[in-house]
Amino acid sequence: MHAPVERVRAAYSRLREADRPEVWIHLRPEEDVVALAEQLEGRAGEDLPLAGTLVAVKDNIDVAGLPTTAGHPDFVYTPQESAPAVRRLVEAGALVLGKTNLDQFATGLVGTRSPYGQVRHAFRPERVSGGSSSGSAVAVALGVADIALGTDTAGSGRVPAALHGIVGLKPTLGLVPTDGVVPAARPYDCVTVFAPDLATGERAMAVMAGPEPGDPSSREAPSDLRLAPSVPAQVAVPGADGLAPLSDSERELFHRAVDNLARSGAIVTEVDIAPLLEAARLLYDGALVAERHAAVGAFLDKHRDAPGTDPTVAGIVLDAEGIPAAALAVDQARLAEYRVVAERLLHGCDALLLPTTVGHPTRAEVDADPVVANSRLGTYTNFVNLLDMAAVAVPAGQADGLEFGVSVVTRAFEDQVGLDLAAVLTGGEPGPGLLAPGVELAVFGAHLRGQPLGHQLTGRGARFLRATETSADYRMVALPTTPPKPGLQRVTEDGRRLACEVWRLSPAALGSFLAELPAPMSLGAVTLADGSTVVGFGCEASAAEGAPDITAHGGWVAYLGS
């Protein structure tokens, strides 16, 4: 990465070159950001994983000292504290460039519903940028920002990514705190990340993720969380009827993405996604739209005739005013039933692969029919938050001469599973799993990759982290078990470093391991070559007596090869 000051200068140069003022509602002066970058350069040596990363922030997310408008000039206020998502990025060394334009009150998927100007597509200005996180996506696509924050209720963190050929990470609800975010439909809102590539987005998401005291949206991950896809991965895809909205070119690209997964070894299963698309219609066509009125209805009622009020947004929100509480309760019950259906549909599968969106309208087409065009863009995105799922949107090529993307959709908190499968689609390596909580486990023999008991790890959703060695305090014997296993023994002298693998698995998975552990094996603390301590396999001292000492080989695989 460039030095922070150099990167800031390059960003503002690119910004002037691009000449896209509608991207920003509030842009910090260049010299102010340069001053922050100079301070950052003076902190060299500190643990700042995002040092010098430039961030654009959607203007419904608070940044201390910068106005928040949510896309309406009369709504403006200046917060004294940043939203936790922003604060965590800044604490990791990121620099905020400013606040980006959006569909007013995050109501829309088109990027045209703003009194601050329609946000044009980064490279095809006659077409929409996608919304509601329009400015954020364009700032990344133009190369001005390294990452950008958006929000997502119906697809706002994914549709603009697909239309620009960039990455959009929409986490599990509650994984990233929403404190300091102007709500759109509070139960279904989340903070998202746009990035030019998957690894950059994953690093940013890892910094932002985690509970926030006092934030009711925060959630703890379950103790039995899967941290990696099955081996082989099991992926659900729509049947022919589910792909009917796509053009021939879009359908061809989607099938190509499916083939890429299959070539990687994934097992692909067709499913009927009709129930998911039915659930999606509840967001706007049912009583759940009352959540939008609860969020900003009182404000828009007072400002319905104000020059800054977008008439389409006001119509959507204010039309929900008369929805009876009983109707909302009925649709919430229906939604709970759809969640059960979705779980049944994905039974035995790690993820669902979908197109991210359908088509790419021009701004003139949206102006002529704003609601229908908007609804079409949300065909495959609207249900995800309603059903408490996570998604990763990645580029998949060009269809009909325009960017096209696909999304990996997973169960709640299985974000890392989606990231790993998305890495397969983009040709990258899986990330380090920074989103995944859990326990690190060192294995030495039959549980190594390619060995006969490796399935006991992968079957529990464990995640391979790295191959490494122990400290020089161990010896190894060959135990007469079925299948054969090594026995690790800590010694006070004549030890050496021994090869091992480190995996991460959930606390519940580790507990099941311990419950099924056969004699003479045991689990205990193991010190690695870097001085860190993890849980690892050992054996009872009595079992090691008389067993062949294989320490000189340096590890189990080398011993087997001898």
C-alpha cells in the first residue's frame, strides 16, 4: 500500500479527474485528510491493519464532526460520535474522505432518489449507479476510495456492487453494529462494505464485526458455528424457472459461475427458489413496509412538500401510515414461516448461489417508471435480510455489454462460508477467516489434510488456518492405533520442532471432539514455534512408553513417507 499522504494526494487527484460531484454530500478538504494522513505516518510500528486505507461513508452513517443528512437537507444533524462501524475502521488506521450520496432515507435500489443529484454510473453515466448506497459504490469503482460503507435493507449493499463489477459484503444482521445508522427498516438494516476485491473487503469487515455494548442490534455468534464450507462444498442453485427474469446473456454468465464452482469440486443441487421470491415481496408489497414509516414517517409527514423531499420516497413511506398493527403481525408470522421454508430448502447445503440483480436500466427508464425498475433490481436481493441470511456479491463478467454479478447467500453467521465460496468464484485464495470466532486446534497426524481422519474436522465446519511447527519442546512416537496416529509428548530436554497444522473450529465442535476422543489421545495446551499457545492433540504418557520414537523425522507425514 502507498504511504498514507501519497495515497490521499492520489485519491483527490483521481476525484478531480473523474469530476463526479454528485457522489458526495460532504467531502473533506484535501488538506484536512492530508493532515490526518501525516499523523498516521507518525504512528508507524503500531498495529494498524487498515493504515492509510481511504474510506467513503454513506450519509446515513454517523461520522463524528461531519453532517448526517440521510439524503434530505432538512434532516441534517452533526454527530459528536461516529457509528461503531466507522470508529473501528478509524481506530485500525483508516481515513474517512467524506459522506456519500444515497437514495433518500436509503429507500431505493437505483441511486436517482436524491435532492443532491442523481448518482450516475461510474463508467456509463446514462445508466443508474444502483442504490441506495450509490455514492459509496461509485467512489470505490472510480478508484477514489479503497473501501466504502453502505447499508443494506433490500439489496443496497449488493446491487450497486453488481452494476459496477466490484465486491459487496452484506453481513449477518447484527454482526456489525447499526448504532449510529439512520434506520430504514430497523429489524432488517445492516452496514455493508464495498471493495475492489474480496480480500480488501474481508479485512475491513473483520475490523467492523463484533458486538457493541448497548447496541440492541448486536448479536453473538452461536457456539456451533460452521467456519468453512463442507468438503466438498454443497451449493444450491435455482432451477430454470428461478432464472426466468434474466436475459439470455445473463443466464449464460450465471451458468458459467455455477460451472466454476463445480470444477472446483463443489456439488451443485438445483432448488426451487419460488418461496424465497415470495418472501421478498413482503418487504414492500406487504405490511412490513410499516417499518419504514416507523423510521422516518413522522419527519416526512412534516416535510412532504419540502423542496428536498423525493416524491417517490415520500410516497412509499407515507402510504404505509395506515397499515394496521394486526396486518403487520400477520406478515411477521408469515415471514417466520418463510424462514423455516428457507432452512428446509438449504438443508444439506453450504450456500445458495444467485444472480445479484436483473438488468441495468438507464436513468431515463427509471425516471419514466421508478417503482417497477427499482423492484426488478431487487428480484434476488429483497428476501435476504428478511430471512436473516448473509450474502457476498462478486463480479461475474459482462452480460449484454454490462457488468453482471452473482451472490453467495448463506445462513446467519456463516458469512465466512460465503466468503470462501466467493473466493473460488473470483479465483482468489480464501481469507484468513478473521470473521470467524472459535478455538484454534493443532493437529499432528491422522487429522492432517489428506489423512484418514481429516473429515472429522471438515465435517464439523472447521477451517484450515496454516501449516506450522511446534516449539522445540516436543517429541513424537508412533502409536499402534487404528488408524495409526502419532503421540505428542512435551519434554524438558532433547525436544525439537514438529510439523503440525492449525485449524479453527467452533467451541461446540471442539467439545464434540473432546467427547469422542478415544484413548490414549488427549487435548491440551501446545506451544507453537512463534510462542503462541493453542489447543492440541497429545497422548497419555503410559501410551508413549515402548512406542517407536519418530521425532527425528520432524513430523507424521515425513515419517509416513520414510
